[in-house]
Amino acid sequence: MSNLIEQAKQAQAASYLLNLLTTEQKNKALQAMAEALRANQNELIRANQLDVTAAKAKGIAKPLLDRLELNDKRIKGMADGLRDISSLHDPVGEILDVWTRPNGLTIKKIRVPFGVIAIIYESRPNVTADAIGLCFKTNNAVVLRGGSDAINSNKEIVKVLKKALVDLKLPAEAIQLIESTEREAIGELLQLKQHIDLVIPRGGAGLIKMVEENSLIPVIETGTGNCHVYVDDEADFTKAIKIVLNSKVQRPSVCNAAETLLVHEQIAENFLPLVYEKMCRAGVELRACPKTLKILPDLKAATEDDWSTEYLDLIMAVKVVNNVDEAIAHIRQYGTKHTESIVTEDQKAAEKFCRETDASTVMVNASTRFTDGGEFGFGAEIGISTQKLHARGPMGLREITSYKYIVEGNGQVRE
């Protein structure tokens, strides 16, 4: 515990120094961090290979290995993400509102950093660079606790990015990595409310639940993604097949991949064989409701658990529904308020789906895979919130800031 407390104290002290940095200084540092990732690419890949080799020996599933692996393209993507963040508007110091009271007091509402943010996440090492970049741009110090599967990758990424700050004589202590892979370290971290202002868990349902139930620090939940694509009776089949395939197959191991396909009964007989052929070619296993089995009898029957499962794999549940109302009802029962998509040429159906579907993001004629900070123009994301607090959906720079009031007077006292 003592080492964790010391790291949290160092992050807290560094957060005060970060508050003194100008936008120009922060952007220069982010550019330097991006260049450092590219310059140390070989070292990053070597460290990552240690993690990949260990994961393979443990028998980790292929989609999860994909989340873990770093290569030239992904390191370039991490560096580009930092550059993108540097080019974004700096939200810190924004005047959100200003007004003058009858007594002459002027009240300003100003955007400020949280201070110290702890981020607890699992296998994806690119999250390390994204989190550091977003927190640095918003003057937040960050305490990182990544998954054990990516420990060597995370240590190398943090080493590279901290050195970039040291070279610029900036507070590298603003980046803290908890190297202990013991689960007890998370429990200890969650008690440090005196030094840490916010916790963001990013991972599976078990991790998120554990953080929520044990944290003394405020938590923004980044929820699991049991996402749906509903193909309406007025859908364009060409669009629908592309959207369903992309939502499931483009990267099945991430939270915005679709897990369930809902199809209007009026088109099911014609549409399902077409999408089944494409899914078979892509290696997707479909699990079907009774109505779907009448059309595609060779499929595996879906169980009740299939409707609520986040597979993170090439598996998809399929259900035929009577109409858009039944699709919305199914999503209300089994969805996780992450991302839901409707494919239709009927504007009224689209409006109804958008209005009545409770999710952080609702897509119309687009893949669920677009729920992403980079795709939204945020540069990167700290996670995707399924809560209804100030942060919902992809969390970029503004979502990891708070605000304070500045009240300017001229000697007023309250009577």
C-alpha cells in the first residue's frame, strides 16, 4: 500500500504543476510524445512480444490476442492519436457561462481539470497512450493500472512517454503506472480518495462491477457493449448487409461490436439467407431464435443467455421481431445502453428508434463500430460511458474536466 500511496501523492503534486502549463507547452509535449513512440517503435514491439508470447502460452482467445498485439500500424495510430489531441481545442479555462447578479457580483463558470484520474483497464496497450495524452492535455495527472496481460507493453510505453516529458523539463510524475499485477492492488488504489479525484474503469463487466462496489472515489462507468443492429422492413438490403457485417466482423473483440441482429419479420425470409452467406464466409457463428430457425434450420438455437452476452468474438445472436416496437423492447430488456443501430429508409421508424432507444449512442444506417472517440473527432477516448452523468458515450477532453465558479465583487457582503 505504501508504494501506491507514494505514487498517488506524486501524481497529486504533479497535477498542481500541470495547472501552470500553457496550451502551447502541452501541445509541444504531446508532439514530442508522439515522436518518441515512433522513435522507440522497435523497443515497444519487443516488449509487446513478451506479452503476446505469454498470452499465447495461457491459451488466450484469438480476438483477445488481437486486442493485445502492437505492430507498426498500431504504434503509428497511437502516435497519430497524440498528435490529434495536440491539435484539438484546449478546453481548460473555457468560460462556460457568465452573468451579473442584481448586487453587482459577476459569476463565471470555468472549465477546470479534475486533478488526478485513475484509469483501470485490461488488455489493450494503446489505451495507455490515449489515456496519458487526454489527461495531459486537460492538465490531469493520471494513475494507470493496466491488465497483467499487457504489463511489459505498458511499462515500455510509459517509460518512453515519461522520458519525453523529462527531456522538456516537464513534470513526468504526472504519469504513474502501477506495476503490480496483483488484483489486491486495485482494491488498495480505490481507497486513496485523499489523493485521487476520479476513477474510470475500462474493461469487462466483472472489472467494472468490482470497481463500482469497492471504490471510495467517484467512478465514471465505461460499460460493456451488448450492442444491437435492427434491420427494419424498409431497409435497403445492400446497406443492411454491409452494416451488419461491419458491426460484427470489423473488430469483434471491442465493446462497440454488435452482438445481436434483430430483423423485421416482413423481410426475414429474404434477408436472413443473404446475411447468413456473408457471415459464414467471415467465420461468424449465428445463434438463432425459433423464427430464424424456420428459415435457417442448420443454425444453433439461441438460449436466453445469448441475448445478454457480450461475446467479443465471432458469434452473433439473431432474432426475428414483429416490428420496431418489439426491437426497442428487446433492446430495453437486454441492451447495456452502449450503442444501438437501426437500418431503414423509413424516416418515421428511424425517429421512433432514436427517440425511444436508451443508449449512449444511436446509429441510423451506420455501423455500431463508429462509437469511438477518434471517429467522433475527439482525437482519442478515455472510454465509452454508459452512465447518464455529465459524461456519456465516447469520453474525450471535455468529459474529463469539471468546472468551478469564479465570483468577482467590489466589496459586497451578504445581509
